[in-house]
Amino acid sequence: PKAANHWKSIEHVHVLRVSSRRSQSALAIYGELVPRWRVAWMNKQLKRIRRATNNARDDDLFIRRLYKDETNDGARKLAKRVRQHREDSQQPIIELYGCLQDKKRFEKRSTQLVKRVSLRGKKLKSWNPTFSDWAKEKFSGVLEQFVSASQCDRANLEALHQMRITGKKVRYTMELLSGAFSETFRTDANAALAKLQDKLGDINDHFNAIKRIEFWIEEASSAKKTETRYLKEMLAQEQQRLTESREDFYGWWNAKREAKTIDILQRPLRR
């Protein structure tokens, strides 16, 4: 409701996107405990939410960036056009909210999904695991994805982005299965992942900024020379910052730090 009706506070769309990612992680972990069709329906809606908010979030971040240069004539003119684009980007969010809110469909399906949680399938019923054993099996699968992603080609931006995503999944999984792990482990693991996520986040932010600037350069007509000149200057700055953030990451994420991080994350699986 806040992202749809009070969108001028940019945090509402951001929180909605984070919540949708966490919800998808929860479905990935606990999905075998509820009917498959309910999981499929809910995942579909969460993906729709993410798609509906993509442009809005990009515009929010870009506007915030432009406000930092509000004394620049090109930035002021461009900000006016981006704000209009942001208003247009709000429409898909409002429409989707209206669809999911109709007869409280989304709320009812969410409640029904939670009510149907139980052990399902011959494997789970015959195993009848403790929560700790079951949680470790789930965590092991997510951790395996992260270990594989951490050994990627670090010159490949898409591979680094995938590493960042799998790192987020590890953190979400620890939160969603927190009862199975000690507080000491969660503290150490979060500390090990937080800095990694920050550095990969910097790279991702600059990369996305470059794509957004290139979009607005294409949108600018030849008559908008002030805006185009400003955008090209901004593009050069972001390209330089991207290079610097990548070099910083390459120097920081060495073999020793990688091994130590993975060792911390594997700690509960060795017990």
C-alpha cells in the first residue's frame, strides 16, 4: 500500500523490493512444506511486483543522484524530465496493487499458504527430521551456490552480480533458518558477508548508473545540448568510479579472505 499510494518517499518502493526478495527466499526454503501450486502462484506475484517496480526504483536512485548536482543547469533540466518519467513509472505499481488488492486476493492467499504448512512427501515423512538437520541441508544447498559463484571470472561484471545475489541468498537463508544456528555463528557469518556485499554493491551501483545514464543520453534530443553535455560528463565519472571499485574489490577479495569466509560459513555443517 505504501509503495502504491505514498511513492514520493523513495524508501517505500525499496522496502517492497527487499521484502519481495526475502519472501522468494522463504518460498525457496520452505516451499516443500506447502502445496506446489500455492508456491507457484505466490512466486509469480512476487516476480510481477519486482518487474513493476524496476523503472520506479531506477528513477528514484537517479533523481537522488541529480539532486546532489542541483546547482548544475543541466542537472536541473534533466531532473525535471526524470521526475515526469518517475510519475509514469508509478502507474504499473498502482495497477498491480489494485489487482492484488481486489477482494483482498493477495492477503487471503498469503494467509492460506501459511495455514497449509506441514510435512509433505514420502521423503520428508519417512525422514521426519529435526528442524536443525533439515535447516542444515537447506543451508548447504544455498552455500554451495555461493561457493561456486565466488570462484567466478572476476573480470566478468555479470558473474560478480551473480556472486552478489548468491551472497544475499546466504544471508536471507541464515535469517529464515536462524533457530538452527548459534548466535555466534550468525554474528561471524554476517560480519564476513557484510563487507563483501558492500563492495559488490558499489560495483553494481556504478554499473547500473552507467546503464541509466546511457538510457537518458539516448532519450535526450539534439536540442537538449546542456543535458547531453552534463550526462556525458556524468558517464565518464561513473565509468571511472566503476573501474576504481572493481580494482578495490580485486585487491580486497584475495584467496586468503575467500577461504576464511567460506570456512566461517561452513562451520555449522561440520558439526
